[in-house]
Amino acid sequence: MGLGWFGAPEHKRWLAYETHALLHYARASQVPTGFGWIGQDGEVDPSHPVELWITSRMTFAFSLGALMGIPGCRRYADHGVRALGGPLRDPVNGGWYSAIGPDPDAEGRGVPIDPEARKECYQHAFVLLATATATAADRPGAHELLRDAMEIQDRYWWDEPQQMPIESYAFDFTDPEDYRGINAAMHTVEAYLATADVTGEVRWLERALKIADFAVNVQAREHGWRLPEHYSTSWKPRLDYNRDEPAHPFRPYGVTPGHGLEWARLTVQLHGALINRSMSAPDWMLDAAEHIFEQARTDGWRIDGAPGFVYTTDFDGEPVVHERMHWVVCEGISASAAIRQALLDDGRGEIDVEHYEHCYRAWIDYAEEFLIEEPGVWTHELDRDNRPSTRTWAGHPDIYHALQATLMARLPVWPAIGQALAEGRLDEPNSLLPARASKPHRRGFFSRS
């Protein structure tokens, strides 16, 4: 069978073209205090504030562009680092504001939309991811900002007794929320992987493994590989949570197949990180990644008779919200590429990866047919008939998922995407040997004597 699309030069060129186009389109999101929400017309939508998660994701994206040597990306990455280090930062209570206005005040500070808005683990995880990736790109101020983001993680977001993240606090880091969510935990794992790479500190991998073990090896396994999204503060599943708001953009009712795909990718990336750091990788990881991937594919893909992934299902696999979110197929593309490479790294033959190559091709074709309006412009939501919809997402808020979908097939499973680019691993997807991977990028910057 050969390498198929994964080794085809023209396919790599197509992916690279979309990578460049996405980063070019994203430039329109810049505002004085960060990055805004791009509307349907390609301009910043003034009805949305400057949100922490979007600015962080865009900073991550432009840092990747800078690492790839795409002209212009450095100044946008630097703008994001300045926004995270200035306007979006809470100078009184610590951490970062959830949302601010597009313009600074007379003294150059950000103006929070609601000074008492809660601080969220989800958004702070993206700060950590952005600053770690900007550090891999050696952007000015990123190293210091990463240290601060790690300190905030240690102080507020990591619940040592539970070995899991805390969901949210009041604006002054009091009143922790009576809720825990697997979405915030998932993005925390992603951020910890990137942080471990640029710092060389294995504690981030140890924490990531605790989270992944709970989410994938315990909860997904116990629920037939359909991962519950919502939990109590003691991490007991709340299976009826948001039943009356099933299309919630961050906390939808039921099972989210897209998160199953995302957890599959993160599980094999974590497995690769553990192996290449000469740490113990539990035996369950690769098999569990395949199981949760397959359940998400079976439950979500074309389940209602039309191409595309449904947004959510119930715990019997029946569709609840039929809209097709662009990020779900993006995660399917990324997960299929990552699992394929992880199995090859593990010594499996071509027959074992053929299924993932088939999925990859099908989902790339779907994106090209239904999602990509023009190069770099990916429709964020479609209805069950694959027509543009705005039930949950209007416009094109960011490029985070789509950008990774254009890169994952060109990179190794480990290191994380920023570090892999920093080490010149683009189009070198085979895993690194432990001897080569013994030290982080910018050797010595974070090392301890």
C-alpha cells in the first residue's frame, strides 16, 4: 500500500497551502488588546469582546507560523505575547481576565468587560499552551510569561488531592465552582505536554498522565468508551448535566464525539512523550486511544445518513445535536494521523494503520467539500444537511483546530507541535530516539542545577 497520502508530495503541498492561508486569514483578527472574533464577513465582530481563549489560541497559531518561518507571523505572535502580558492580565488578583474591550484605557491597560467575571481553567490552559509555544519560538517576553503561567497553574488550577484541575473561580480566585469538566481537563493535558517539552520538567507529564488515566482509562472505559463530560467536585459523573441546553458551546449535554477523537490524539501524544522521556508508559494507552477513537467514529460519523460528525449523542450513541462543528472533523483528521504514526512507531505494520489512513482521507475530503469556503476560510458550523448554520458558532472565531489538522500528518507524535517545529521535525514524522530527545529546546534556559 505504501505511504499513500502521507508520503505524497502534492498532498503535503496542499496541506502547506492551507496552513499558509489559515495564518493569512487570521491576521484580520488583530485588535489593539489582543485578537478578536472574526465574523462571517472576515472582519472582527464588534459584538464579541476580546476573549482570553481566542487571543491565546491565535498566539499559539502565529507562534507555530513563526517556527515554520512564514513571513509576518513573528509580529502577530509578538502582539499576542504582549496582549497576554499586558491588557489581558489581571494586575490586582493575578491570572488573566476572561474578556476585555478591543481598546486599552488611557494608561494602556485592558478594560475588562465584567471585572467580576469568573476565571476559568479552560482559558488559562490556553494561556499556558500559547506561552509554551511562543517560548519554543523564542518570542520576546514569552519565557517570563510562561514562568508566570506555570506559577498560576501550580497555585490555583492543579488540585493536588484530586490529581485533577479545578474548573473555575470568582475573579479574585475565591469561590471555586461546584462543577468539574472534562473539556477543561483535556486542554490542560494539551498545555502540559507543550510545557513539558520546552521546560524539560517531567512533573507536567506526570500530571497529564493522571488526568488522561482518569478520563480515558477509567471514565471512558467504564462508559463503553463514551466519555462523560460533566462531573461533581469529587469527579463523579453528572450524566444529565445541561440536558435542557444540549447545544451549549462549551458544556453540551451527553457525549461529544469530537472530544473522544481529541482524547485519542492526546493519549498517543502523551504515550510518545513518556516513552521518549524514558518514563513508564502504561500498557493501556495505545489500545485505549484506538477504542475511544473508534467509538467516537462509530457514534458520530454519518450516523444520521449524511456526511459529517454530529455534535453530541446520548449515552446509547443516539444523536442529540445534529449540527456539524468544523472542529470535530479537524480533530478526526488530527487523531487519525496521530494514531497511525503512533502505531508505526510501535512497530505495527501497514495493515494495522490502513483504517486510520482511510479515515484521514475521508475526513480531509469532507473538509474540502463542505467546510473550506476558500483557502484559509473554514466554516465553523453546518446543519445536518451540511449547510452553514449559526446555532452555536457564528463566523470564524479562530483557526486553532483547522491549523493543527493541516500539520498533524506532517509531524511526529512527539514532541508536541511547537517543539517539533522548533527542532525542524516538519515532514519527519518518525518519533525521536530518547537520546536525541533528552533536553528541551533552548537548552539550559529552564534547566536547574
